[in-house]
Amino acid sequence: MRLTLPTVLLGATLTSCQVPSFVSRDTPSSLASEIRVTLKPMVAGLEAPTWGQEMAPSVPEGWTGPIEDTYTHIRTSRNVVAITFDDGPHGENTPRLLDMLKARNIKATFYVVGDMIKYHPELLARMIAEGHEIGNHTVKHNSLARMSDESLLTELRACHEQIVAACGVPPKTMRPPGGAIKKSQKELMLKELGYPTILWSVDPLDWKRPGVDVVTSRIVNGAHPGGILLAHDLHKSTVDAMPATLDQLLAKGFEFVTISQLIAMDEKPPELTKTPETLTKSSKVSTDSPSSDTMTISNQAKSAP
Ligand code: NI
């Protein structure tokens, strides 16, 4: 089915990804606080959503479950990061960025917006051809947090179909505009669409255009094993910062993978292998602690400027 897409001017509808004040550009002070002992249910439906179409079941490589409903980073000792670029594709900045990535053999993940895809669908095919991954960043880049479940699913399905139409590869993950999303919505998207929600652990606030050198230093200094790096190919200044950023990360020994590859590398919490007695004790601690969402926001709020 061919979707009829709105023709609203981009400048009026697109805002930056970063809105929440609780999101810090700093790396979380202790990744250990993120480790949870709750045994998560196995999640069916990791295959790309089909919405009634007949499609052979397929589980993304390495995704054996349980998949969490949210990732800001993964737990790993490997010197690996996923760099993500949001709000494109942009007709000038994105091809320039793709050239930079290709020259360094770096694979990235692009969270694309439907209202941008319609102008440059060919760029999605190029991303796939060059080994990158594409994720769902909605059609209109409006905040999802206040949407009804029905509206949210409609918005994401429409962007999903645009991505498939442009490049033939269904997205496996999503990123909410502004990072604004409710826990219940994350669970809904994982259940109904198979999408884990991808946030980030390193935010250079590049959309504020702090200067090329500042963007580079924030990303390079914030990068950590398992980190998810946030940036925006919508902005020229961000792309201008990439040669130095990428070169410095490579010089520090970081390996770049896409988001799906990163999730597949997530090392399970050590508590899961402990004895039932230990688990009971740990569970009690966990019960007394804030939920993972609350904890993440709380930690970030402490370090926010
Ligand atoms: Ni965005």
C-alpha cells in the first residue's frame, strides 16, 4: 500500500532530538547501577513486524533474547561503541557523512524521519549498501509521550513502511524524538512492533551548535565500552565535527558497530548466574531500588548542568 505522506515544511516540524533536561552528555557515573537482577521474560516477536503480511520468521543475528525494552548502552568489557545519527537523511550533510564513514570503514546507525525520507529516499539505499543500519525515528518527529497507543503505533508503522519502501530492509529498533517516551509505551512497542527503544549514554548536545571542537571533545571524552553515541546528521556543524571525532575514537581503539550488533554483544548481568539464595537477596535489594527508568533519570539528573 502506498502511503500518502504529509507535505508539511520540515523546518516547521522538526526539532532536535534532545529535549529532556535530565539527559546529560556525561557518561553515567556507574554502569553497575544499571545492572538489574530481574529475570526478564523472553520476548517473542523479535522478527521484523509484518502486520498481517506473510513473512518467513527471522530473528536478527545474535538476538537470542531476552531483549530489553530500552537500551542506553550495553554491558561489555569490549572496546566497542555504536554511533548514531538522527533526524536525517539530509540532502547535503548525510552524503558527506557517508563519505567520511566509508573512508574509515565505520558502520553507523541512522534514526531517520519519515518527513525527511520522502525527499531523499535514495540515501537509505546507500546506507544499507554501505553496511549501516537504519532505525525508526517516526514520520513527523513529534513527541510520542502524550500520544495514544493507537496514534503511536500508527506513526511508527508509517515510518517503518517508508523505510522498507526506500531500502527494502525493515528497521529493528526505534528512537523516540526528544527521548520522550513512557515505560508503558516502550513495552507496547516491543510487544507490538518488536522494537526495543534506543536512547544513548553520550550526548554532545550538538544540536545547540556548540562548535566543532566541542562536539568532538564531548563525544571522544564521553565514549566508553558499550556506549551509544548520539549525534545529528541534520546539522552541518555536527558533520563538520566528524572527521576529528571518528579519527580520535579510532585512535583510542574503539570498534564501531551498529545498534543491532551492539545489542547482540550485551553481556548478561552476573547476578543471573548466582545461586537462588543469592538471587533472593539481590532481588530484595532490587525491589527496594527505583525502577531502571527512574534510576537512569535520577543518575543523569545528578550530573546534569
Ligand atoms: Ni530527533
